[in-house]
Amino acid sequence: MLTDRIEADYLLETPIDPRRAAEIIAGEQSSGTFVAVPGETPELKERSAARVTALEILEEAVPRRSLPSARGEWDGERITRARLTLSWPLATLGPSLPNLVATVAGNLFELASVSGLGLLDIRMPQAFAEAYPGPRFGVAGTRRLAGVAGRPLIGTIIKPSVGLDAEATAALVAELCAAGIDFIKDDELQADGPNCPFDERVRAVMRAIDTQADRTGKKAMFAFNLTGDLDQMRRRHDTLLAHGATCLMASLNSVGLVGMIELGRFSQLPIHAHRNGWGYLSRHPLLGWSYVAWQKLWRLAGADHVHVNGLQNKFSEPDESVIASARACLAPMFDNKPCTVMPVFSSGQSVRQVHATHAALQSTDLIVTAGGGIVAHPDGPAAGVRAMREAWDAAIAGIPLVDHARRHPELRRALEIAA
């Protein structure tokens, strides 16, 4: 276990000698600059400079580059890809997530010697676990509040994403709760506009949830989108507490790392972290972040659930990447502070992805949020909830989906439209 250094792994593509490129990156991101300076003594370098811990050459080729190199440094005949590991002394920046990001993902991407750079992973020493709360609820706390054990939380998104007023939203919530749904969330586009103000939506939705809970003893978890500036998020959080809500949602890339850290510190509710905007950090394989590295920041800041996309999704991410992301959410970060969180499967999910998801993840610790996959069921949203539950029951029991559908009409009808 790391005790006094931070490590980061990169996929590096460079038109120059990769060893030279690695040293340039290490210098730029620690004590060095573009020329030698008098104060950078050997003793200072030993104490404070980033180190090239490992460099593994992966391939030499002439692919199309992701980034242009300046000043003619690429001769067009040789380009190298390598896996690079750098490390920094903790004493340089201290256990600070914002400064960690500036260190491991700062001015590296602009360097002329780099034609491709992807941050693959980050490893932090124990001091970070002591400095940040991490998830307050995580898997166990979420299951306790939702009253769900031994299977995934079956969830959906309010659809249409925007356009419903508070009372229409509550009416849909009442129908979903009557069907026994576990989890519902605002779409990330639904905020605090005059057509559906946050406070009105909370009052109406929680009234519907509490009415059903009084009848059945089961209280659905609703993630209200409180994304905003810090003062707005504090006020909206307190509104949720006053109305007995059990979850909130924030858009990570919108509130930013510091916003998320502060939300994690004051929140008394599970934080459902939405990753909208993830594509601009990851779409090109030779530029940006890997999810394995990125999600560690948000978990440590306080997220309890984090989106990972879904199998056969409506976006560009391959299934292997989705499963790797979900497994990363469930992998411990520190020996004495696991910081494990619920992966959230979404984006075009239906009953047809259930068996493959269960087989690949080998865990039921997840939330599945099927929007159209539940709300667009031909017999209504309640039938959509039952169909999704039946699909997961079959997957967990090892029963083929088609066989189970013969005895469950809601699932059979869902398969008809999901073909």
C-alpha cells in the first residue's frame, strides 16, 4: 500500500523517444520547466520531482494521431505507444483532491511531445482516505433505505425527461410506487425551472411516495436533482430532509469536484452521482480519462451511486468498458475504507440486457434505471416495473429469459417491444 507517494498510470503516444517524453511529462508536472533553473538542484529533484516509475513499450506504428504536435517534432515515420507510470511525493501537494487533479491531469495534454495521452488509473495513499468522507451510505446504506436485499434495485427515470409539472410527475410516481418500484430519479435535465419548481416537485412526489408507503410499508427511493451552486444545493438538500426524502442527485461535471466535496460533507442523504458529459472526457481512446481513474475522485468525495452506462447502450461505449466501470465501483480503494459504491446501469436498458448484465458483473449490487424500458411498456409503467423485476428474478435463478416469459405476461409483452 502506498504511504507517502501518489501514482498514476497513462497510455502515452508520442512521436519522440518515449523515455524522453516521459521525463518531459514528469518535469512539467513537478519541479521542472522548459529550461534549467538555478533552484532545481539534485537534492530538490530527489525530494520533490515526479518519478518515472515504469515505462512499457506497447507498439510502434504510424496511426492517425489524436493530438497535433507542435514545431515539427513528428517526422511522420515513427510513433510509439507506451504504458507510463509516474509517482509524486505526497508532501508536495498534501491529500487534496483538487490539487491531485492538477498534478495528474494538468498540463500534460498540451505538451508538444505528446500526440496521445490517457489517464488510466490513480493510486492514492491512506492520507486521502483520512481527509475525505467517502460514501456515507454506499451499497449497504442504499439497500437499507430502499428495503431491497439480494437483488438489484429496479429503477426508472421520470419520462418525458422534462415537460411534466409537479403534479403530473407525482401522478407517474404514484403509479410506479403502486407497482412496487424500488428507485426513481429525476432526469438530469429536470432542475428548478418555473414549469416544475424543485420545492413543488419535492412536496408532490414525497406525498405520493409516503401515501404508498403507508399502505404497503415499502418506501420507494427518489433521487431529486438538486444540481446548482453551493447555496442552492444546501437549501435544496434541507428541503429534501424536511419532506422525508431518501436520496438526492447531482450532475458531477456540472457541480465540479469542489462542489461535490462540499455536498459530500454536508449531505445526510445518499448521493446519486450522474456522469452526464462523460463523453467529452473519454470518447477518444487516446485522449482523456479512463473511468477507472475518474470514478475514484467522486467516490472519495462522497458519491454513493455512480452511473456506468449499460450493456448494448444507446451511446458509443462498448459492453466491456461498461462492465469494467461497474467492477471498479465495487472494488475497494483502501484497506480500512473500501469506499465501494452502487454502479448505476442506464441508457437504453430493457429486459433484454438483464441476463447478460448479471452474467458479466457476477453481482446484484447495482441499480438499473430503465426509462423507456419501463415507462413505455405497452400495458403501462406498472407492467414495465413487473417485467423488469421478473427478468432479474429469472437471471438470478438461472432461468432463460424466454422460458420465464412464458409464465409471466408482463415480461412476455416487454420482450415483444424490446426485440
